[in-house]
Amino acid sequence: MSFTDILYEKRDGIARITLNRPDVYNAFRAQTCEEFIAAMKDADHDSTVGVVVLTGAGEKAFCTGGDQSSHSGGYGGRGVIGLPVEEMQSAVRDCRKPVIARVNGFAVGGGNVLVTVCDLAIASESASLGQVGPKVGSVDPGWGTALLARIVGEKKAREIWYLCRRYSAQEAEQMGLVNKVVPAEQLDAEVELWCKEILEKSPTALAIAKRSFNQDSDSIRGIGNLGFEALALYYQTDESQEGVNAFKEKRKPDFRKHAGK
């Protein structure tokens, strides 16, 4: 498969997947998701790969979630909401290799969820993380909510979703959402160091460990499946469309006037 929305490289036991849409802060569209899934599956099946690094192109953004410019009652691709988001997130979870998020900038919305589902996360001091769903008429009803609560705690997860604030990399480290924060100029070296340490370990033991960690929270997959079915219906409402329209028109949304209609 040829790639247009991502960069995919395999070298010295490390597979690197880079979301390559810096003009929209590495937001993903349907094509991006399909390429991401294909690359992640390839890395999983390649016995020469021992660890996967996920990042975003440029210095400004890791990923800012679904591309709102392509969202008007659907993103134009397959999947319940027009994006195979569930498969994209599951590809990270199901990959038998550890997946490290190299958080080089904004990781908001669906980008924050990608950080959540990755096994490990290393962030630049300039990175910021958080959710935006309820501000734009959306939500992640699976890993982005339930798994996030397991990572940062129930109260903090609700704060993240209900208030849609931005959190610094240091705050994300304190709440357990990222493992380590380093200066921007040291990010690549730190990620490389973690990768090398992982590559020294037994790949089978790591795969078993990952499966074991995942098994404890895998019921969230079913919650997400149900939630995305509801989300597809929600996206058809005037309330959700108000969020999309306000984002495109660069104004503050008025959800209340559409609520319940």
C-alpha cells in the first residue's frame, strides 16, 4: 500500500508511523485512518520490528483528532461515523509490539485518545494535551473515556472531558498520561533510548505482558462499539452540527438552542 497521509519507516527494529498532515495539525481523515491501520498491522506482523513509534509531522502537533473540515454529518469513509476510528485505536492495542507515542506538540481530541491507547508516551516540554469533543459536538465513547479514567483516575478524566481544558506536558506527566517529559531538542534521543531498551528484551515476553495488560481493560472495546453507534446518530442532530458549523465559522457554538431537538 502506498501512503499519502502518513510516513512509514522501518529501521533497526523500530517502526515509525508519522501522521503527515501538518497543514491541519495532523488531524486525520478517512484516508489517514486506513493508512495508519495498514502500517500498524504491517509492523505487528513483521518479526524484525520490536517497537513502534507514533508521532506527528512538524513541530506544532502530534495529532488533533478528526479533521473537522472533512466532517459534515460524516467523514466520507467507512466505519460507523465515516471514520474507522475504532479500528485505528484497536490497531494500537492489538499490535503485539510496544507502541510509544512521541508527543511533539498538540495532542488534543482524537490525538489525546491515541496517546491514551499507546503503551508508553514521551512528550516534549512544548506539548499540550486535552479533549475538545463537547466543544465541537463530539465525544469518544470508548477508549478515550473509560480507559482514560483508568489511567488518570475517574475525577480527573471527567474534568478533562467536561471542561475541555488544555494541560501542559508536565501536568500530563503528573496525572500519568505520559511517562516522561523532555526538552524538545532531546525528544528524539529520549525516544531512541527507550526503543533500544525495549529491543533488548524478549519480544515474546513483551507480547504476553501487553496481552495481559490489555485483557484487564478489554471490556472497554464493547463499550466503545455501542458508544460509536450512538455517536453516529448524534452526528445527525442539529446539536452536533452546531459544533461543526461553529468550528468552521470560527465562532462560539450555542448548543443549548438545539438541545433535545
